[in-house]
Amino acid sequence: MISNNAIVPGFDDERDDSLKFTLFKIDNVANCILVVLNGYVDTYNSNYFQKSISKIIEAGFSKLILNCTSLNYVSSTGIGSLTNLLKIVKSKSGDIVLFGVQQKVFDAFRLLGFSQFFNIKNTDNEAIAYFNSTSTIDAQTFPIVFPCPVCKKNLKALRSGRFRCSECKSVLAVDDHGKAFLG
């Protein structure tokens, strides 16, 4: 097995017993990495979590697949850290896909209103397929500029997904063909 440091130099220089990472490079998707999370993300280790994932992004990986099958708990602070990381990878034309999310973790996402902003799949194969399909679609259709269906402000979408209008704060969805609607 390849060490985390071989994939992201210096990744294992800092450790926290409450959260462990195992990294796997996805060879058939450019800039894609699978991150296995084992433990929990809360107020006390969210900085460690964010710094660790930031190292991955700084190493050139903008498409992150997070295996959450062994992630037992995520606090609102942890979800906030994940949301900040999502903004960073989206600015680099990437995304974060979660899979194997335990029901109690998913309930926290849903309760706080964040389940609509993250791509959540059932398996690693579905997550990889998502990145394979979006890279082909995005190259043909995106970026697009479209008016918000509520306030008519012109918005720009770099890829399909769910967005929040910067003017009226409505939740919008843009499909794979560039059609925008309330989401």
C-alpha cells in the first residue's frame, strides 16, 4: 500500500487520534483523490481536518471523493469546514463527493440545510462516475451565464449543480444542459 506522504508530500506530518486519513489516487480521473475518513470531525479537530484536506488541494487535487463509511460524527463546525473546502475546490473547477454517509451524519447535514450543497452518492463507483460524466458535460456546456428565475440577476455557473443566488439567496439548480430552475 502506498503511504499518504507518497501521494501528498508531508501529509502525515501532523496527526490527530480522533480522525485518521487514508489517501488513494484515482488514476482514471484527472486531479481526483479518494480520502477515507475514520473517526469524527467536531469543534476540537475541525482545524486539523481543514488543514489536512487543504494539503490535498494544494497538492493539485481538486476532485475529492470522501469515503464516510467510518466517519461516526460531524458537528456543525465540521460541516462548516467542509463547506469552506467545497468553496475552494469549486473555485478550481473541482468538487467534493461524499459516499457511504452514515444516517446520523446525513441527518446532521440535512438538519442544517447542507445536504443540498453536497453531492452524496452510495458507492465509490458512483462517485467516480460522477466525475467522469461531469468532466465531459462541463467541457461542452459550461461556463454559462443565466438569469436568476426569482430576481433576474445574471449569475454564472461553471458546472451543473445547486447554487444560491448572490442577490435574493434563492436556492437554484442548473442541470447538465445548462437549464436553471428553483432547486
